[in-house]
Amino acid sequence: MIPTFEDIKQQLTAWAETEKIPGKIQAWFTAEASEENSDWRILKTYRGEHEVFTIEAPAADMKAPEIVGRIMEQLKKEHLHIFKKALRQIWFRAAGDGRFALLIQINLKGRNSAHGYKTFVDFLERNCPEVISCHHIQCMPDGLFDPASAVAMRVETKAAFGSDFLPIGDTGIQMHVMDWSPRIKDAWYDLPKRIESAIHPHPEDCFFEFYSGSSFVSAALSGLFKRVDSLDCREFAMISSRLNARNAISENMKFHRGHVEAEFFNKFFNKPENEGRWTFYLNLPTDETLATGVEQAIASARPERILLQIGNLEVAGKEIKRFRSEGYMLRKSIPLYLEPGSGKFEVLFLLVPDRAGILGLNPANKARSRNVQRPQERVSTAKTAQKTIFRQDVPTFKQRKG
């Protein structure tokens, strides 16, 4: 059962009390979800030996857009029988303006299935102006494609028509049709503005987005920073990010392909040209933790701010404690309900250096030994003048009594 918004609020409050998370939790950031700004899916399932196509909604109680229902009806046509046998799923990737890019996962193993696919594409071009592009995808090893999946597989794509890129609402930023984004996008479009209001960046600051995907957040904030970098290990993230870097008006964006590992931080931030007042933004994939040694490497890079976005409260508690041990204290906790109705929420934590030594880990004292040592006697070798010592003989008790 999907928890309600009130259940989620209570869950977060109880976690903060149990884990003794400092500070007040700020107002929830969310937006009303709309069907046209969400990703839908038509998925083949099995009921016994029978194949059945169902519409998978991005959240409960959402009514499918008219274009999804129209394509679902088309799949019932008898002349697409062989096409449906080969079909695995259809993704509807929302462009944010009522239009969609379609990803059709189908195993084309013969002339008949290929002909069925062409017939279906012809139907889309003639009757579905809401569909701005269509791509055929296949996965190896065979498995269902999901833009949010962390499962390693090779994905081959081929455009039937339209562009390889999809607008991100009216932001002027684009992403590859295969790249990751939340399935419900209304709140996500405004997330960069919420981050801006949380950190109040200075024009001389630098921004680094990790697990960046299309680098949407860093691209949206690029005009507010002196320099913007992003990092992701996936091919489609690289394609999206480099396109956005070329299109950035400020021309201050750079993408790095790689993993979020301690080695990257140690190499990158030991170079003089990478010195600066950095803000790190880490949007951790669901249930993932930072690799061993990353927290220490991040602290060694001395960022002015660390933005940590996590959707797993157990992981969040551990990461906050690890950064605390490295001298970074929690300043703000901003809960994000980016996909209302899905039951999934995240929290954006803002951590800053503990320059005042509130945590007892002031960098000036951290390197000192924690063992208590007695002060040693100082022996002076300098010659001193002889001092006359006056001593008065005090009579004993018997002497006083005579």
C-alpha cells in the first residue's frame, strides 16, 4: 500500500527524533502532479499463459493522457498481432508540454515483426502529433529497460523519427531520450530554484554536481556561478551533459565521466586550477551509499557547502554521521516530495564546515592527540644568583612549657 503524504511526514519526523537529527525540518518542497508532465509505460505482463498489456501509471490515481489510451487501443488491432508478440514495453517520456518521446522495446527477429513495427510507426506519424520522436531499443542481456535502473546492460537505440533529445519543460535545457529523470516532473523543473534559495550562491562560487544525469540542476544554475562541473558514469548522461554544456550561455560548464570515488576527489582538487569556493551537490541513487573513503576525500577538498540528496533515511543517517566525523555539521534539512502519489520522497541536507568547533572537531584541534598528558617540568640551565634564605627556629611544645 502506498503511504499518504501525512504518513510520509510522520515517518520523517519520527526518524529525525530517533536518530537525533539536529535542526528544524524545513517546509516540504513539492508541486501538484500532472499527467502530461509524467512518464507512462505500456507493459506486457502474463496472466497464466496469456499475454496482457497494461498501462503503468507513475503514481496512484493518475488518469492516463489521451495519447496513451489511443495507442493502447491501437495495440488491440488484429493486424498488429505479430508486432505485439515481439513487443516488450513502450515508454512515454514527457517533454513537459503535453508531448512525448516514445521508446519501444521490441525484439525484431524476423521480417514479419519488422514489418509490424514499421506499420505501428506509420500509425504514430499519421495519427499522433503529440509524439515528437520514436526510438527502437534492445537490451543485452535481455531485460526490461528502465532509465532509473542501476543494472548494467548494453542498450542499443535506433531512431524511427524525431530527435535523440527531449526538452526539459520550458527551461531551455535538454536531455537524451534514454537518460534518467523523475517519472513525475512538475516539482523537478523547479528544483534548481529551491536549491538556489537554500544556498544563496556568490558569483565567485563554483558548483559541482555528482550523479548528474543530464546535468539539469547544474545547467539551470550555471549563470549564478563562476564555474560549473558535473560527473556521471553513464553514456547517456555524458551525451546529455555535453549538449547542455555547448548550449550554456555562460560557457562555464564541464562534464567529467567517471565514478564518485575518493581517487577522483584527491586528484581533481589537488590541482591548483581547481581551487575555489565549491558547493558539492550529490544526488545519491536510491539505496546507494557513498563509496569507501569518499566522505573523507570530500572533506579534504574543503567545500564551502555539501548538498546531499538521499531517498533512503537509513542511508541518510549514516552519511550525516560520517560527514559529522569529518567536521561538517548539518545546517538545513529540506524534504522533497518530487513525485506526489508515488510514496517516494527524498531529503536535501545542507552541510557546512564546523569552523566554530561546535562538534568538537575544529580543524585546528583535530590533528592534536586525544590522549591527556601531564605537563613536563621545565629545567632551566641559566645561572641564577644565590638568594639568602631566612629561617626562624620555632620552639617545640615542650620548650614552650619549660
